[in-house]
Amino acid sequence: MNLPTRHWFIFSIFVAAAAAMISTGCQQTPSKADLPDKGRTISSPPPRPTPCTDCAPPAPPGDGFSVGRETHWDALPGWASDDLGAAWPAFRESCRAIGRKPVWATVCATAAAMPDTLSDQEARQFFERHFVPRQAAANDGSMQGLVTGYYEPLIYGSRTKSPETPWPILAPPADLRTGRKGAPYLTRAELEKRHAEGRLPARVLLWAADRIDLFFLQVQGSGQVELPDGSRVRIGFAEHNGHQYRSIGRWLIDRGELAAHQASMQGIRQWAHRNPHRVDEMLNSNPRYVFFRELPVGEGGPVGALGVPLHAERSIAVDPAHVPLGAPVFLSTTWPLSDRPLNRLVMAQDTGSAIKGAVRADFFWGFGDGAGEQAGKMRQQGRMWVLWPRSN
């Protein structure tokens, strides 16, 4: 959710740890097995790829992004059946962040003058009148890419330490930036040891009831904590310790502890319950540690990299080197672990360091266990069309 320039990040989640992840954008990267880590900032955009002649023509003037080849609306699978009115609030949120940019100024000003809610037909008329779809493609011409999922978890905790809530949720240490000038800060294991000894200059925001829940919340980068009185606190990404993220799912697979298809969030939890004496070993295999800040709960979703609240099933994380943040994107994929079509108009409102390439998306499922169940299973193939403002 809210990670200043990067955000955090992603839950293609632990199913993504199960198999090698291949980014299929206009810049190919080595395949890797990983749990996409949303708990971190993006330090700098990757080098701009050399566009190919048949998949990514030059972007419209003034944009600087490769947004793909223009196509027709009837080429978008399920465009006619999606409820575009349900995507309208998310688009209006995007305009709050991008509406002053020259490319978006006219279309966002038009949207601002319209009602807060639109019917499917009204929204459809707006998007078809003011946009053209451009299909995203990889440098090799492929138009298929990986679609994963993430969500905002709910964990249980307290403002005071107790036998029921013994695990600290930390704000960034006072010496974090100093420690990261020349090298990464302390590893996860070193941080936890120093905190237990009372030698870590970091404020405890809250105390969590479950260590595995806290780890998963760090992977997501944002979540809510329910306190004993039933009230909730939202926390969001503040910083990380500078170490490379390592997938605990991959660690379990490599050691023969879990098969690839078992390395989901649920499978990792079950393994931890069966092997409590090895939880330290598993968690410390990932040296990265995420620090948080407290945020207002509010009525909307967590805030993404664009700086606006995310909308359940209408927001995605993208690679901003290929897809402009804030842009409407039509996503054609399938529901988790199925062939049932999932075709949605969504908004590119978030990023994640594991989200790389032009045809790569992390689908935000929303808040709570139901959303987490879908996010934890999602590892589908899909296609993407960026909706680009018409020039006239």
C-alpha cells in the first residue's frame, strides 16, 4: 500500500514463491522464484528498454512511456460485459494525482465535471469517447504476461506488550539512514536480537499476536491491526533495512519441506505450525525487514504508490517504467486457479519491486481474509490494454 515512490507492495503472494517468476515486459529479466515484496521503495526505474519495431511503437508525444499498439474496443475480451460504472470512482481517484499533467489534464477536467457515480452505459460512453486502447506487449512481441494478486491483511495486536501480543511492529530506527549510506542496515535476525536486548533505537508502534501474520503483513507492506477493544489501526510501509528480499516459500521448496504447489500462504502457515522450532530459521532466511508508520483507518482502501486509496478489484500494481501510474488499464485474465474469465477495467495505482515488465500486473483484491484467500492463489496469465487519452 502506501510506499512513497515504490510502495509496497504485492502479494502475488506466496504462490509466487512456488514457481519461477518471469517478467514479460519490454525488458526481459532472468526468471526467479520469489514472493513479490511490496514492503520497499523503488530506488530508481530500470533502464529504458530498446523498443522493437512490431510490438511497441513510440509513445504519444510528451509521455515517455511505451504504451503499446492502438487497437479497437471490440478487441478487448469482455469489454462489453464489464460494469464500467464500478471502475468510475477509481478513475476519479487517479485524476486527483495525475490531473495536472498535460496528457491527462483535459480528460480529467471533463471527469471532474461529471457526477460522482455513473451507470455502466454512462461510463462506457465516457471511456470510449475520450480514450483509445493500446495493447501492452513484450519486447519479443508476446502479449501475455503474469498476473498475481495482493490484499490488505487484518492481524490482531495491542498497544502494549503482553503474553498474547509479544511481537513488535517497529517504526524505522533512528540510525537507519545513517546505517544505509554505505551498506544495508541490520538483517532481520540481527534486528530482532538487538531489539530483544533493548539496543535497537526503534519505537514500537504496536505489538502483534502472531509472528507469521506479522511477517505476511511485512510482505504486503500495509494492513490493519485490530486491538483488544475492537478498534482498528492502519499501518503502512515506512522503510526497509536495505537487504534483498528472499522468498521463504522458495526456501521451503529448495529444502524439500514443501512441494511447489504447497508453497502458498496457507501452506507456509501450516508448515510453521508443524515446525515451531524452525520458524526462526525460516523467517531469518529472508534478511529484509519492513518498518511501518501509523495511518488513519478511514473508509477507503490503503494508499498506493500513486498517493490515492486503492479500490478492491479495481486497482493494480504495475511497472511504472512501462505503464504510466494513474492510467486506466483493461486487464484480461482468469480467476485464481481456474479458467473462468476475469476481465476488468482497473487503474494503475500501485507499484511493487517484483512487478517488472509491460505485461505484468498485481491485482488488488481488497481487505481481509476473503481477499487474502484469492490473492494467495492468484498466479494467472493475462493481457493488458492501457487506455490512452485521445489527442483530439
